[in-house]
Amino acid sequence: MPSSQLRKIASHYLLTPQGFYKRPLITVDAESREILCIESYDNNLDTTPGIEFYSGILCPGFVNMHCHSELSYLQGAIAEGSGYAAFAASMAQVRDKFSDEERAKALQKADREMWNEGIDIVADIVNDNSSFAIKATSPIKYHSFAEVFGLKRSNIEYCKSLTINPNTTLTPHSVYSVQSDDFSQVCNSSAAPLSIHFKESEAEELLFEGRGSLAEWYSAVGFECDFLHCGSPARRIVESIPADRSVILVHNCFVTQEDIDLIMSHFTAPVYWVLCPRSNRYISGIVPDVVHLLRRNNLNITIGTDSLASNHSLSILEELRCFDTLPLEELLTWATYNGAVALGEKPRGIINICGADLEAMKLTPQTTIKRIL
């Protein structure tokens, strides 16, 4: 291969599936972006001609494991700290206040900002067709989950029509917003992963006991649920989803050891647990410590941003700052390799984590992301 087609990239560290690799020198095909070779250098390369040296840590592009990009037009439209039931009710009130042009511009801006933030793969929830034109030309690889919900009137047939779009599959919204027939139909519809909002609020568990804010809201608007006999959100998961179907559980703020034991004893396929800490803080002021429970159980943790309706940005780096007492190697693995594997993807791209503390191996207030490949 002509040397003009090769890039030589070096740094202090490279994140690999086995952990941090010190003093990496990476040879890359500039045209295909394929990594051809990884070796160690034994001298100072920061001034060597032909070598691109980036101070800090190199790693694959980030994976945003839970996003609603089509809601980007709602940035700042819903007040912080209102609680989950009030947030959900507010969504219905503000959705129709924006034009198609405003929605398209917000989508395009969100896509560009995620790319600039080092995000290469996105697990994106869709409720309509609005995001697919932008996805078709984006450098980001999107996996779109057409989200089925409806207690009085189901949207399942419309969601099926969305699956004609590339890389789009059905998923139930949650265990509390889909009646039994539709939930079962979606969970048995294919072998693709499911992405399900799970234990985001305490009200979700209480609904199955006939109390709490969700139960009160449903009663007020006349919603009847035909699945409460399951007894709990976790029990509904294991009674409805085949053991060999991979599941992505999103939020998990109120997950318990009992939930974990029940779910992990059921599934033979991998289960992935997505944390979206800034969204939880935005909606309910929750700062869950469930991460420690997930880590103690050695579970597959990944990171998401949720939407701009419930967050200030779609930055994975900012989500990782919420866990800054944990080992950086572990955090970056959650944000890269774990997410890629969950979606059946190979890691994509190379980004540079600049400004980290390389002695303590911690993020700092000065840490930024630079896209290399």
C-alpha cells in the first residue's frame, strides 16, 4: 500500500478491549479508515516527522445507547425537576408548538453536535419518520428502535411501517405503557435487541401495586392496564420476553438486587443496562447510586444521553463525568466497546480524550474530545 494512504497515529494510551495499552503507535488506512496495525513505540514520537502524536488517550468513538434525537426541538421546553409523571404529561402539551422546520433544524444540529462530541453509533428511539432523512446522510451509524406504546389506542401498526427504514426494528416503550397483546407481539417479532425504558421512576413499581403517581394519572384519564397481574416490572420482563432475545434496559434508577436476580436467571442472551444520569437528574432530581449495584453484579453497563427534552446536551463525556470517582478505563469501556457489542457493531472511529489526568487516570474539568478518525 502506498505510504500516502497510511496514517501513523500515536498517543500516551489506547483503550482496547483488554484495557489501556501504553505508548500505542497505530497504522491506519486513510481511505478505508481501517486499523492495520497496533504496536508500541519506545521513544518520544511527539516531534517525529510523519507521526501524528495526540496527548492523552485514544479510544473508539462513543456509543450513545439511548437517545430520542427526534425530540431535539424540545430543548428547554419542559421545566426541570417536575417528576416523571408531570414530565410525561408535559410532553403531550408541548409537542405541537413547533413547526416541521424547527424540528428538522434541531435534529440536524443534534446530529452534528453528537458527531463533534465523538459519538459514532447511536441507539435512537423513533416515534415518527422525521429523523430518517438526516440519518441517511449522517456519518453516525444509527440503530433506530420504533417505539410501541398505547394503553387505549396502540401505535403498533404505525411503528411497523417505520421498520421499512434502514436498521429499524420494533421495541416496546416500557413495561407500563403497552398492553399485553402488543407487548407479546413485539417481544416475539424478531431476533433483534429490544430497548426498553425500565425502572426509571419509583412510580413504575408502585403502578403494579395500584398506587403512586402513575397509577393516579392513569386512573384520572381512564387508562386500564391488563398486565398488572404480573406483580412487578421485572416479572413482566421475564414472563414476556424469550430468554434468548437480547434486551437493553434503559435508566434503571430503582433497580434492586431482586430485579437483577430475576432477570439474569431468565435470560440466556446478553442483557445490557443503560445509565442516563443527567436525564434522571433533569426530570426528577434523582442522582441514583444504582451504578454500584450493577458493578457488584458484574453486569454489562452502557451509557446514554436520553433526549434534549430532558438534558442540556447529547454529550457522552458529560454523562461520564457523573461517575468521576470510578476507574476511567471502566467508564470508557462502558461508553465504547460495551455499547458496540450490544448493538452488534464493531467499534468505529478513533477519538482523543484530551486533558485527562494521566497519573490518576481521571477526567478533569479540562477534559475534551477531539475526533481523530
